Amino acid sequence: MHGRVKVRTTEEERERKKKEQVLKMRAYRAAMSRLQKKRSAGELDDELLSLTVNLLQRNPDIGTVWNIRRECVLYKVAQLQKEKEEEKKEEVATTQSEEGDGDKGDGDKKLEEKKEEKPTVEQQLQRIYATELDLTEQCLMVNPKSYGAWHHRCWTLEQNPQADWKRELYLCNKYLKYDERNFHTWDYRRYVCAKAAVPQQQELDFCTEKIKVNFSNYSSWHHRSLLLPKLYPNEQQDRPMCEHKLKEELEMVMTAAFTDPNDSSAWFYQRWLLGSGAQLDEKPTVAAFRCWPNKAQLALKKPCAELSQLKLQLISGEQTYPLESWTAANTEKTLWECSHSIETQASQEYALEVQGQRLKLAVQPSDQSIYYFVPPVAAASCSKELLAELESQLQSCRDLLEYEPDSKWTLLTSALLMRAIDPSKYHEQSLANIIKLEKVDALRKGYYEDLARRWTMEEALTKWPESAQFPQLFELSLKTPKTPYRQYLIVADTVKEVE
């Protein structure tokens, strides 16, 4: 009928898209073939740059094309730099010639006229960099999460000593208005802020505003977690930041979490706040040590790629025994061994020196070996004010669970809060939450089982020094090859598996 738009059937639409795809593929293959031929021939000219533009504007994720384009840009920049050197030589030669002829006026006029004929080398360089930045903006409009486009923009700015970082910061603000959760933009913003020397407090305020607009903003919460330890450091390294700021953050994140209990972003951030300083300290820390006359074993709290950085030595009175040539004894690189020849005596006192810090050693009665042991710290110490805040949040979680007993984030957070307050007191209750989570959130059952094993082992290792069996016997109730903290058991003569 006249005046009516024909609606294509599903089959017609499928056939039309298939034909379009074939035409696009032909055009892409032809362009890539031409691109590769010119590059192989060393023709890094404007035509090659034009070919890259046509390809990247359609698909900005072709890494090969970006690489070829960078080759072209570097070639053009090198040519301009060479031209600049030649101009300097020409100016020097002209000046010397004029001084010999005694006529400086005409030479100066010729140089000025020549300079006005074309832009300076610096102006041409800035045009090249501007072209690259414009191209990346066009590509980011096609795909705001294009790794290639963001990388090329960073590369271009690094080449330009006159980069306008204020403009780049404005661009970040602009893009975050379109999508405040685009982690590519947030990563780029961190790069720009470092270059532009943006005050960290200013960035923290920016994060706060973005979170107020949308609580469900993983990227903003993450950006915040990188700023706070620098702005509000904790000297004890047992918390992510100083206590007064930690209390404020806990209050803010709880408000966000209770606004939408099913949104995970605030819960994830709260979990980071409740984390211990062991996750913050990048230096390897000794968990256990045992030394016999012919060898020594060292257990670390977390993996270490190379042990030579620790500078370990055994000290007895005025004698010093260097401990060198360590080799990893497990795949995780948390357990290390070395061979030596040291005659230990039970009557003497020994200490292990680690990077200038001395750890007092005890004597193992069974074989007169010497050892050191400290259980994993499940919770950090906190003030009365912070403890009160944690208990208040735990009670809030319990209140919410009365209305939503199967809320997985509330169940997990309440368990983490119990661990932060007193892991021994709330051990059974926190494990009960984890067991329930294995049913409520069955897709992550393996994760919860691993968490339960870790907490159980932490509790057992904490109570072990108080038992009469320490350090000869450790009873292991976790029948699994993935037993966490197994490196701590080097001080035990026997590890007994029990039901």
C-alpha cells in the first residue's frame, strides 16, 4: 500500500544483514591488505595514516593498526626533527656568510620571509599530536571502553612535552558524565591526575560526589580505596587507614549498603575497610622458623619471589651465622629451605635477624632444634570508638537479616564484622553464616568452603601455643590438600589428622 513503510520479515532482515557483513568484510580485508603492503614497502606516508583512520573509526580495537599508526607518527616526527636540525645549520651558515659580506640586513629579511612561508617545526609537531588526540576521541565515541584507543591517547601525550593535562582532566569529567562507572575512564583519570599533580584531597572529594550521585559505582569506590591510605595513613599498618577516618568510612558505606542491600559495590568496599594490615604490607613477614644443625626452614605469611632481599642470619651471643642460598620448598613460595652447618646448643639463646629486626627463638625439646612461631592475626586491634561502630554495624546487619534472612551480602558482611570484632568469640557464629551461604549462594560454594577452611585453621593456630601439645603435636581436622597456612606447621614434630 502507498504511504506505508514495508516491515521486513525476519528472514529478509537476516539476509540483508548477511550481505552487509560480507561487504564490510571485503572492505576490511582490502584495506588491511593495502595497509600491510605499504608498511612492508616502508611507505609510512599520509595515505597509510588515512587507511588507519578508516579502519579505526569503524573498529578501534585493532591493535595492529594502532601499532602501524604509531610507526607513521614516529617517522613523521623524526623527519621534522631532522628538518629542524637542517634549518638551524642553514641559519648558522647564512649568518656566517652575511658577516663575511658585511651585509646583515638582506640575510635577516630572507630568513624571516622563509619562516613565514610555512609553520615552524614545533607547530607542525603540535598538529600531529592534536590529530592523534582527535582520532582517539572519535574512536572512544564508537567504543568508550576501547583499550587500544585509551592506550594510544596515553602514548601520544607521553610524546608531547607540551601536553595540556588540564584539558585531559576536563575530558575525564566529560566522559564520566556519560558513564560514571567506566573503569577505563577512571584508570585514565588516575594517570592524568598524576601528571597534572592534582591534590589527592581534591580527588577524594570528586569520588564522594560521584558516589552520592550513584552508590552502585565500583570504580569510584575503588578509586577511593587508593586515595585514603595515602591521605590518612595508619602507622601500625593493621588497618587500611587511621581509625578516625575508618570510622567515618564505615558509617558512609553502611548508609550506601542499606540503601540497596542487593547492590554489591558498597558491600565490596566495606569488606576492604574490614581487611587487615597484612593485606597492605608489601614486605614478606616471617610466620615460623625452625633450625636444625644441618638445615633451616622458613615460613612466610605470604608468597615471596626471592628471599635474598630479607638478609637472614642466626645470632647467638656475639656469633653470627649467615643463612643463605634459600630454595622454595612449595609451589606457593611461602615455605623456604637452606642447608648449613651450625651446632646449636639448648643452653644458649638464639635470635633470627630479619632485615635488622631480631626475633627471639625457642628450643624444641624433642630434638634440640630452635624455632620461632607467631599465629596468623585474624583481626587488628581497635579503639573503643571503632569497636563500638563495628558492633553497631553488626547489630544493623542482624536487624536486616530478620527481614531478609537469605540476603547473601548481609550474611557475609555480618560474618566479616564478627571476625573484625573478636574472631575467637564469634568463631562458631561466623562459620554458621558461611555454611548458610553455601546454600543461599550455591554458585560460590567453593569460595565459602575455602573461607571456612581458612577461618578454622586461623582459630586452630591461634589456640595451639596455649595447648600442652605445642610445639610437638598439631591436630589437623581439615582433610584436604588445600589446607591454608600449612607452612606454619614446620615447628611441629607431628601433624595428626583427626575426625
